[in-house]
Amino acid sequence: MPNPTEVFTEINTRLEANPAKTAGLNAKYAFDLSGDEGGEYHIVLGDGKGEAGRGAPENPNITISMKDTDFVDLATGKLDGTAAFMSGKLKIKGDMGLAMKLQGVLRD
């Protein structure tokens, strides 16, 4: 199973390879992950491109908090975002609409 750093590296690679996926999106996502592999991560989308990696973005539009293992499950399709939110595994602070759009960015 990949760790969060590997997942964000993969997301970054996909965003660079297919920037069209981010068309019309302009947002800064902050991820606050707890657990052994946790930490602060980001996905920043804007101007037709995207970037993902370690560290918190400045002035995020949305902050997503969850356990590191739940994030990996979410990013790899083993955990549904809505189910995670409803069960309290996923907490959102900020623009809920952006959370819904993130699904399309995380998946191939």
C-alpha cells in the first residue's frame, strides 16, 4: 500500500501529464493527515495547471482532515468520499463544492 507522500507524488505526476483535467478549477486544497505517515500536504490548481506535494498552501480554499490510511484508501478508490464524510473519517473546513470536484482530480 502506498503512503501519502507517494500518493501526492503520483497526483503531481498526473497533473503535469494531463493539465486539461484541471481546466476551470482554481483552488488551493490543504490536507491535514494524522497517523504515522501523516503531515501537511497540498494540491494547488489554477491557470490550467496543478501541483501537489508536501506542505500546506497559503490561504487554502478548503482544508481536508483525515487519517493517513483513510486518505490513501480514498485516493486509490477503496474508500468513497461521501461515505468517508458521512462516517466522520473525512472532515472538511471551507468550500464543500471544491471537495466534490476533488474526486475527479484524484482519479485517473
